Amino acid sequence: MKAVLFDFGGTLDTNGIHWSEKFRIAYEEANLGINLEDFNEAYVKAEPQMYIEVKREDDFYTTLKKQAFLQLNYLEKNKNYSFPGTAVEASERIAEKCYKGVLEVVESIKTILIDIKKDYKLCVVSNFYGNLETALKGLNISEYFDLLIDSTLVNIRKPDPKIFKLAIEKLNVFPENTVVIGDSYLRDIKPAKSLNCKTIWLDVSSWTKPEETDSADIIIKNIMEIKEIIDKLFSL
């Protein structure tokens, strides 16, 4: 058997656009007037709080709303920003903008998942908040995956290769018969390649850019390209 392991945040939900960029664009479209340096700081500071605030029953929209609130709340309290209405109201508007984009991406990706599932075991390996299964069920794509690995539930976080090793073992496949697809070179591609997996880097808008890309077997700009590429990688 062969398997395909997907990242979620920044891959299946946004087609390669890092969530920092998704939020930044949403704030810009909402005319909130947040400068880039302050936004980046708020994004980073909010992230650890997500592991406290997000509950296992939270769907993806609720997750985005909590993330936006934590960012806006930080900006209000630490950077003297003020927003129309309350931070809660503003976070709802931002979450709605972001979630609409996610639904559009996910809807297009479903056809690819259906096609790939005919030939391969499918898995999601994500640094998430304990509610990955709920999020994917709400997006109506959980049914396409044989396995979901949520970093919070297994207590292993990327870039630790052990999280990919766990998925490979649970799927009962060999690393060389596994393709890993993700938008983060350092968190997805490099650790997967260290296990001898095949790798596809979705290089669109990452948080950081690597100095070298040797661990990526294939580099793509659109996740819709993957079906033919996966077949090609396994035929080599």
C-alpha cells in the first residue's frame, strides 16, 4: 500500500497561503489600519493562547474567530489600536472573510481527494489544537481520510519527524511508499525527507523561506497539480 500525508493549515485549507497572510489580507480588506510589524507580533503572541482557548468541539469557523479575537485583543491592549464595535464583533467579521475563502478552496480540493483516494491511503498530519477532527467534519472532508494526526492529541509537533513516523506506522506503509505534501518546508518537507518519504512542497506564501530546498522532490504552486505528480513520484 501507498499513502499520501497532507498538512492542513496552509495546505488543504488555503492552497499554500500561510495563515498569517490570510489574516493580514482580511484585516487590510476590513480597513483596520494595522501595520505589518504590529500584526506579525500579534499573530505570534496569539498562537500559544490558541492551545488554551480552543476546545475539542470547536469547528473551524469558531477556531478562526478565536484566533482573530486573540490577535485583535493583543493589539488593543498592547499596541493601542481601537476597532469599530468590540474586538469580538471585529473578530467575527474577520473570521467570516477567512472562512469563506477556506470553503472555496476546500470545495475545489474535494475532487482531487476523491480521485487520489481510489489508489492511496490518505492522512492529515497537522500542528493543531485538539479539534482537527471536528474542523474537518465541519468542512465535510473528514470522510476522505483514513487517519487524522492532531499534534495536540498525540503530543508531538512538527517539525519533529516522529509525528510523520507515527502516521506511517498507523497506516502500515513504508516511508518510501509515502508522499508528504505541505506548505512549510521546515515543518513538513525537511522532517518527512529525513524519514525517506517522498515530498511535495506547496511553495506559495510561507512564513519563512528556506536557504536550500534539497529535501523537496517536487515544488508546486497549486495543490490541484498533485494527482499526476503523486503518480509520477511513485513510478520512479
